[in-house]
Amino acid sequence: ETGVTQSPTHLIKTRGQQVTLRCSSQSGHNTVSWYQQALGQGPQFIFQYYREEENGRGNFPPRFSGLQFPNYSSELNVNALELDDSALYLCASSPRRRNQETQYFGPGTRLLVL
Amino acid sequence: AQTVTQSQPEMSVQEAETVTLSCTYDTSESDYYLFWYKQPPSRQMILVIRQEAYKQQNATENRFSVNFQKAAKSFSLKISDSQLGDAAMYFCASAGGGSEKLVFGKGTKLTVNP
């Protein structure tokens, strides 16, 4: 069974640029959630995708957007990068068989905005 | 809104001894779930243990157990026979029954001394 994978592992961008982060869900999982983890903090929920539709969103501006593909992989796009967007971005997948399924996390993408 | 509070930024324990990490939460949901995740320096968030709020019995997973006090909204993690590999950041998280959004605390850094 393949776990959750994310790419790239590290990324450096400059303020104002755009970035795309990618996530492949664990085999058999149809739900993907994205989290932002600032240094020294717990992860903050960005949004979730279930069967290619956004299924909940946290307190993040519209320049944070996402996609889920038919194979349940997902992308997180961030436009007009700001210095405060520097963080670890975590993707988590779950099978969504019941109301609440455990989320399994990928290794994350470390984004640095200069 | 859900909140999770971890009041111990750092804890240390001697190898082979027992340590307890504290967590309190607040939620208006009647159906909710609680989790402890471990994040080693490799950054990957790993599930340690999960508790369904409707279950009175405390969850256990090998050396890891919880003390779930529903009325006090307390959810502590006990690690028995601590090992060097247990050193990591530990995050407490909650999720409402109708949502897979995880709300995390700020984490507790656990050091295991040989």
C-alpha cells in the first residue's frame, strides 16, 4: 500500500510569484485535505476535496485554491505569494467511508518565500 | 468553533520511564473525535492514537494510552516505557463528526533522555 506522497519537498519563491504543490493520496482514499504549518505552530486547515469538489475551507484568502483529479490526487495553488506564506504545507488523505475517518499525512512541502 | 489547547510547550522523560502529555479541548459538537499525532524531525505527521467521544473506554495502542475525561474536556496521552524514538513534537487534534477538518493544538516537544 502506497502512502501519501507530496512534491516537491522544498521550494523557494519570491514575493508575488505563484506556486503549485502536489499530493498523491494513499491507495483507496478519495478525500484530500491541505494544511499550513507555520514554524513552531500546529497545522491550520486550508481546505478539503472530496470527489473533485471542495468540501470545506478554513480561514484562508481566495488566492489559496485547489484541485482534485479523478485519480484523487490534488494540487494546492497559491497566487501572489506573501512572506507569511512561508511554511510547511501538509497534505492528508482519508477514505471517507464514515463521518469521520482518520487522516494520513504526507511528508510535506517546505515553502520559503523571499 | 473547536479549540485545542496544549499547555506544555516542552516535556522531557528518561528512557524507559512514563510521561503524560496534556490536552484540553472545547467543542459544541455532540459527535466528535480526538487524536494524538507525532511529528518527528522528518516532518511527517504520524497518527499515534484515536478516540471516539461516544466511547467511554480509553483508547490504547501498545505503549500509548489516553485518559479521556469527557466532562472536563481533557484528553491526555500517556507514553509508557519511553524509547529514544519517541522523541518528537506531539500534537493533539479534534474533529467534529460531520467534518473531517482537524483542529490542532500548538504541540508539545518531547525529549527522551538516555
